[in-house]
Amino acid sequence: METYSLLREFADSWMLLVLFLFFTAVVVWAFRPGSRGVHDQTAAIPFRNEDRPAQPEEARNK
């Protein structure tokens, strides 16, 4: 059996199963109950420094 056929057969069977199991594990890990706090903190990153007023253009150039 030539190398291409062997690798193609492996990719069509076992590798497909491995990648499907990996994908399922990542989805389960992302939506686990304990990750809610981490996702909320990550979603709030753009708003962390909102309490400071924006500096005028002249103050930034000095």
C-alpha cells in the first residue's frame, strides 16, 4: 500500500474521530458552569477604564 492511500485511510477514519472528540471537548470546556465568571470578566475588558475622562487632544500631544 502506498503512503498516500495509507494516510488517506487514516484521515478518513481515526483522525476524523479524534478531531470530533477534540471539538466536543473544547465546546464542553467553554460552556462549563464554572466558566461564567471568566467569560464575564473577559467581556468587560473594553469597559475597565471608562471611569476616567478622555484627555483633550492638546494634553496628549505635550
